[in-house]
Amino acid sequence: MSKKSLFDNNEIDLSTICKALGHPARIRIIKLLLAKNDQTCQQIVDKLPLSQSTVSQHLSELRSSNLLSAKNYKTSVIYSVDKDYLAKAQKMFGDLF
């Protein structure tokens, strides 16, 4: 049995968000996307001192936490902040503190 079953969904979601935000590169990516939404991985790479593969890994982690959404466009993937989920996360943090 998974120990996650001992916790409610908000606690699980909040811990997933905290894990996703647990690296400064991911925080920077969120900030970049909040400043200018809808960017490709390469556009984000151009603004960070990280390799493309590293940025891709960070984007994947942010997507799995539901903070980012992604849509395919031709040969690229366009990333954006899921503002509805971000609002939910802000509320969860507000309720916690």
C-alpha cells in the first residue's frame, strides 16, 4: 500500500509542487514564462546558462507537477504556465501558511 493514501489530495498536490519548485532553474523557468508565456524549449534555453537537455528535463518536471502546459506546434513544443493550476497552488500555499 502506498503511503500517499494516508494524505489528502491537496497535501499530495502541494508536495508535488514544492518538489517541482525545489530547483532554482525551475523557478527561473516559471519566471520566464510568466513574463512572456508561450515559449519553446529553445527560447528558454537561450535565456539560461544550461544545456538544452537539462532545460528539457526541468520542463518535464514542471509539466508533471501540472504547473506548465505544453502544446505541439509543427516540430516544436510550446510551453506556458497553467494559470488556473497556478492559482490553485497559490491558494494551497495560502491555506498552509
